[in-house]
Amino acid sequence: MFSSQYILILDSKGSESSLTEGIINDDSFINLLIADNFADASEIIKKYEPDLILLNDNFKEDIAGICGRIRSETRVYRPVIMVLSDIESIDKKIDILKSGADDYQHESIDKNELSLRVFAHLRRHIEELTDTVTKLPTANLSYRVLKRNIEAKISRKYALMYIDIANFNPYREVYGYIASDKLLQTFIAIIKTALSDEDFLGKVGNETFIVLTSPEKAEKIAVFLCYSFDMVSQKFYTNEDIERGYLIIDGDEKIGRRIPFASVNIGIVSNLHKTFDSVESLMNSAISVHRLAKSSPGSYWISDRPKITGKENRVEEQQKILIVENDAALSYLLITTLEMQGYNVESVNSTDQALEMVEKTRPALVVFDTSSENADKELEICRMIKKNYSNIKVIVSTVDCNKEKILDTGVDLYIPKPYELMALFTWISRFLNYEVLQ
């Protein structure tokens, strides 16, 4: 089970400890770890970060001291510590609880009651690490699950799905927290219908989730999620927005930005062809594949199967910018400044050359200046660029302040002239560094 909980039994009798008998009632979602000394227990804690530590007071060392040492090593994630002792002393009980234990029971406690107490502590521990909106494990617990599956060196293969809802924050900005929370909860419900009890679903960001499942199921789940989300997501928009086909976000200085509807992006990695030795390497690999999925418009998924190639070429392509500007001085200033920032910049001073240059250079982003005299013709060129190359970002600068007319062409951002150069450069950086992907 990918989401199994872990209990560490620290008992000087080791595997012969009676605590291993009947406590968990053969629950398949519980993994028992056993140590007969603190050094071994410390290694287990570092590797698996157990949810609960059951400590038997049969060591030569003072049990309160052991509790204190355990608590000092587990400050980051804080497991539940239960102590069993044969000593009936209120002073000893107080010392142990003060040292960091959460529960203290006499060793004569009925095994069934002990089992119930263990599960009550585990339930409360999980509830404390559960997000209030989605009811999913938070990032701390999610990363702990990944770490355990990596450390366990399990023979079966696994796949990690890194999932997010693109354009969720703009949706929340327009529709508010109640509507966006309902959208989020609906998506969680869709995900859960595709998973089994063996799979793990956790929340690692505001609108970002992970699923740990088997490699043979991952891609099927991805197809289902993309299709299902697109089917239901439009129910969360007004008829006016649906007819327009996008949202309009107002920015500073009358900037208007065209925001596509929310969509799902999924990156999938597995240990079929690669071994991951840490949570960081696993997550970084998943995020890299996920970024490729985000570079395509709409709901999309990509897996790390060997057929995925050309990543390096894509990165180079993402830094290419085309400037369409008839003001030679401004064009020169833009080119010089952007090249100093490391971008590969091409330019044309005639809008009639724009389509030809886009076809030739295939830039990642176009900065297009439209004039008052030929606005309709030039906006039609922008429309053609977005129609033929939907992955290219287009920023339009103009003195025309009809934002909806401009954004209806499909362009991604409208900036009215005159504008601050730093504002333009900030938007360019955000588009090319995946901060405002569609």
C-alpha cells in the first residue's frame, strides 16, 4: 500500500516483544518497525518518519530521557509517542509527559484497548495533517509518503503524477473563494473516482496535487482526469464568460489580460526506467515533465516514457522573442535590453512581415505593436498567429483601449501605450518562466 502508516515499536526485547501481537489486528495499511535500542530507532526515524512510536519502559536508560531524545529528533514532523510502563507513579507519568510523550499507559492494559488507543492517535495525527478545504493530506504528510516508498526499496514499481489546475488563481480572483473552493472540491472528487484504496492522493500546493499509483494505471488516470475536468469545469463559469471563451483580468494602468478557462496539467514519472534516491529527485523529475505539459494549451498530460525527447531544444525555443514594432528607436531599445537579459530576439518593423517571421523563427513570445490607422488589419494578424501557433504567447501594445476587442483575437496580454519598460519585461519573464501559463 503506497499510503500505509508506520508504527515504530521501541522495546529492549526486540522482535520478541509482546507489543507486536494483536495491536494492529493484522491491518494491511499498517507497517510495523521494531528496534531494541535507541541507535537503531534513530536510523528508522530518519528513514521512515513513523506516525506513532510505541515505547516500552524496559530499558536501563530513563524512559523520560529517551522520550526527550526522540522528540528532539522529530521536531520537524512530530510523531505520536506512547509509553507503556509497569510503574504506577503519578510523578513518573508527569515526567514522561513533560519530556514529550503524548500518552502513558500501564503495561497491563488490555490489548484491545491498546489497539483502539493506537488507532485513535493515528486518526487524530492524520486529521491534524489534513487540508480543511480538500480533506487531503497536506504537503508534510504527502512528502513523508513519498520518502517511505523510496526508502523502503519496494520491488513493485510506482508512478508519481504531479497535477495542477492551470489558471486557478485568476478564476479565484474573478469568482471568489466560495466558487473556487467548490471547483477544487469537484476536481478532488473526480480524482478519487479514478483511484483505488492502494493509491495515494495528497495536496502539495494551493492547486497542486500528487498521486502515487502503479505505472500501468497512471496514464489511464491522466486521460480520465483531463477529459472529466474539461466536461464539468464550464459549469463554474457565467454564460457571459462562456460565450466570450475566456476571462478578462484588469491590471494596473488599464492593462487587460486574456485568461483561458481553468484546465488540468499532469506530469508523470515512474521508476520503470530510473531509480530515485530521494524525494527531491523524484519531485524535481515530476515537475520537469509537468512543465512540458503546461506548455501546451488546455488540459494536457505527459509521461516520462523514453519517447519524450527534445527537451533541450524546447528550452532554447522558449527563450526566443519576436518584436513587431515600427518605432525604430523603441525597437532597438527593446532588442538591446532583452538580449542583455539572455533572450534570443528577432525583430521586424512592418506588421506585414510578422506572419512570415513567426513561421521562420517560431518564437516563444511575440511583442506586437498595433497602430490606430491599421488596428483591424494588425489585430487580424495577431488572430492568425494565435490560431496557427496556439503555444506562442502574444503581447499587444497599442493606444487603443478596447481591451475586449483586442483580447478577442486570442492574444494573451494587452498593454496600453505608453507603458513602463519594466512592466513589459516583467510580463515577458513571467510568460517565459511558466508563471502565467495557459
